Amino acid sequence: MIATMETLTKQQKKDIRLIGKFVEVYCTGKHGALERSPFRLPEGLGQRTFCRECAAFMEYAVGKRLKCPLEAEKPSCKHCRIHCYRKDQREKVREIMGYSGRRLMLRGRLDYVWHYFF
């Protein structure tokens, strides 16, 4: 679990909740047979349930989001001029967003998918 000294901005909270939901959908669909445990999101944003691999990815993603140097002008990560994720992690997030985006759209969660495309 990542501890933060300062409070999160509204946009950081939104982004962390969003990636948490996408990773949870991905983990359930791809790693459903693996043992899963609760993962607490920072600052009372709730918790999600992930396998070890997905929990490690969430630690990485939340850490990167909290340290984003472009907070004042933050675009969505895929449109960002600075790619702070390592190449392998960028591929992983693309896979997660693609897989989860389709499933959330089929479930009628267009609010999550809006962020995926824009």
C-alpha cells in the first residue's frame, strides 16, 4: 500500500478509482482462478480485490499517478507527452484497458469507457 503525505486532488482520486476498476475487471476475467486479496486504495478511496500480479501493477500505477509531474495540465496518460511508465508497464496498461473497456461497455458503463477513449 502506498502512503501519501499530502491529500489527493480530485483528478488523482478519479484516476486512481478508474484504474482500480479497470484492473479489477481485468484480474477477475484473466486471473479468476488465482488467489486474490484485498488492495486498499489511498485516502479512503475504497478497496479492490486483486491477485498478486495485479496488486503489484496497481502499486506501480498508483505510485506513478501520485508522482505525475504534469498535475496542473494532466492529459490522459495515452495522450501525455511524458511517458512515465516503463515500456513493459505501458503494454500492460494497454492490455488491461482494452480488455476491461470492452467488458465495461457491454455492461453499460459508458462513464468508464469515456475516459478510455478521451
